[in-house]
Amino acid sequence: MEMNLSETAFLWKQEDGSYRLRWFTPAVEVDLCGHATLASAHYLWDRGLEDPQTVLQFHTRSGLLKAERTEDGRIVLDFPLKPIRPLSLEEHGLAEQIGKILGGVLPAAAATDGDDLILEFSTQETVLSLSPDYALLGALPYRGLLATSRSSEERYDFASRCFFPSLGINEDPVTGSAHCSLLPYWHGKLGQERMTAIQCSPRTGVLHLEKTGDRIRIAGEAVTMLQGRLTHAPA
């Protein structure tokens, strides 16, 4: 809550050289977070706490996650894919509710991974123009809303924006965990094992994705922007 970021990562080293890793939004603990895992790996290598050639292992709520560093400096995360299924908004009584949340904008298709609602729109411009009612969105029977479309830019395969007001995050800047669902969604439509995605938040982020069986490899980059020391204030 004091950091007031989408996720703050807390990690501590185990006797076997692996790490325990937990993530917190300003409101809740989450089961999976790509952005803060990437930042944790970058921190360990950047500060010289681990050899850059070491494959880092993190024990988390989502099982064992791994991070490695490529020769070009990218960080590659190994995460589990989430199975998705198509969803009819009309049959589930959500069409009117979604219309109110998005100011009358309706998707071309919908799906779910069991936790989040995935809405596909016809153009990236529509995704960019979305201005959800966060109070109404937070009342949906889903953790969050993943808005996505084919990208209008040739260098990206698809685009997205991710909203999680129920977790204390109106719009997440870059969401690695959401792509554990978005990759299989677009794989089902495009048939590609490798894709490049852009998350069109005000912060913006590019993710390089590869499907390997029931896992996903998410590659990205990180820089150190701030260093400091947290102190525990007396109650």
C-alpha cells in the first residue's frame, strides 16, 4: 500500500539457492505477476546478487517459475498457460452490463480463463478509446477485464489493455500474467507459436511471447529507475 504500485514483489532466498516470491497490489495479494517477476530477476542480476548466467527459480502461488537472461539482455520468464473457453455475453446475461461499463461499445467476441473476462474488439483504435466505468467493472463476477484486438502495427501481432479495479488497479501498465491467457486466445485464432504483443496502457509495454506446450515464455526488458531503503514506521 505504501509503494502504491500495481504489484510490489517480496522475495527471499532459500538454502538451495532458489527464492520464495510473493506479489501484492495496494489492496490484495495476487497469484501471478509477470512485471514484478521480471523486475525481481533484473534486480538480482543488476545488483550482482546472482550470476547473469544463472537460471533463477521462484517458488510462488502459481508453482515454480523460472527466469533467464539472453545474450541480448532480454529477460525470459517461464510461466504456465491458462486454458480459455469462448463465452457468450448474452447467454450469461452480461451484454447489457458490458455495454454500460464501456459506454455502449460492444466486443466482437468474448472468452474467459476462469478468472478474467477477455473481450476482443475489431480494431486497436477501439481498444485505445475504451474508457471503462471502473465502479461498474469492479462489480463484474471476474477478477479483471482483458481488452484485446489484432494490432494495427505490422510489428505486433495483437494489442491489449488490462483493467483490474477489484484488485485496486484501474489499469495495469504491463501485465505478463494476462498474456498467459491472451497468447492461447490468439494462438487459437492465428495458429502462431511465437507472437509479439503491445500493451497499450499510458505506460505501454512490448512482450515477446512463445508457446511451448502448456507453458509460455515471456521476454522483455527492464531498467533500474529508483533505489532506496524501506523503513518500518512505528504504529
